[in-house]
Amino acid sequence: IILLEKPDSSETVQLTTWKKGDLQIRTIGNKAYLFRCIDENYQDKTNTGKRKALFLCESVIPADIIDNENTSEIETMYFGNTNNYKYSTINQWLKANSTDSLFSLSKINIGVDSTYSGSTKLYEFSQLEANELTKTEREKTQVMYGNMFVLSVEEAFQYKDYLWKFDRSEEENPETQERQFCSGYWLRTPETGTEDKIYSVNLLNGNIEPVSCKATTDNDYSRIGIRPAFVMPQNE
């Protein structure tokens, strides 16, 4: 296990070949989070260039991360006004709060080219299957690049063994993340035919399902958090 801590500004990050299970500490919004390597041969949707390592956060950032203790009302962060990840609130928040230039993150193509309909079965957790959802290809390819991002539905299926594992556990332990403003975490793939539904991983019910990307009459506070990921170049 390689645990890469935040270096001093005068230090240079050593080039490394990352392996599954390697750990890194990242600072997001003035708080340190642990990330685990879940793929040592990751490629974005263009499938070009050198191989890279994908790291996924070992915890879920709760929706009340934006709550200001000096205000009387509770403040929570929703996905955004629409289900377009490119212009979403969480994408803008990750950009603004993960500016740690001391690490060499890879900028990758995270454009969303497909939508889905349906939900996976309840309480399946990592036993879920991709054919439980119906995939629709978009007419136009979305071009979007980013350093810190959330998983797509396709990536969620690809890395389903990690969706409900946290805190370096080899067993599924979603109960470690469940709290008032954290019953799931956002994905970046929309529901087919909608502008206000986006997919998420449900921690409580063990499934992938579409939820409202913004507040509704019966949903005053967001209970969906953020589980960020990033990619590092491999030193061949």
C-alpha cells in the first residue's frame, strides 16, 4: 500500500506505478479525504493515451457540506437545476474545492453520451446487473474534461464491487456512511427523457436509481452526497 500524503509546497511528487488498493489523501474543501485505487488500467471514453489509475473516495461527502453555521436555516447541496453534469452544482463545487495543484491529476474526458431508464433491484448491492437498466445513446457526443468528478452509470456497473465499500473495508459497509444528509451519492448520468432526474447510488436500499436533481415539495433537504474520483498517470 502506498499512502501518499500532502507534500510541502517545495516538494515534488515522485512518479509512481499505482496498484489496486494504493491510497492517497486529498484535501477537498479544507478537509482531508482518503482515496483508494480501484483500477490500475483506467481509460476514459476515448480509450486513447497512456494507461492511468482511477482513485475513488473512501467516504461520501454529505449534502450539508455547504451548511453555514452562522445561518438559521440548514443548507444542503443538490445536483443542480438540471441533470446536465457539465453545468451541475456539484461539478462546480468540486472544481472550486479541489484545487490542490501539488498533485498531478490527469484531465480526462468525462462527457456523458448516454442516458438510462429504470432502477436496479432493491438490496442487490454489488450483485446488481447492467441489464436491469435500459440504455439510450445520445444523438450528440458531449465533450467535457475534468480532474475531479463523480462516476457515470457505466462506471458504476464496471466498479460495482466498490460502490458500497468504504474506509478501506473489503466488505460492503454502507452503514458507515449513512446519516441525516447522506443516504446515497450522485452519479453523473441522467434519466432518459427527463431534465430533472439524475442517477444515484442508494446506500440504504443497495441499488442504483434516478432521483430529483433539485428540491421538490416533499424533498426540502438533499440527502444525496458526493463521492468524488480522480485519475493519476501511470509511470510506465
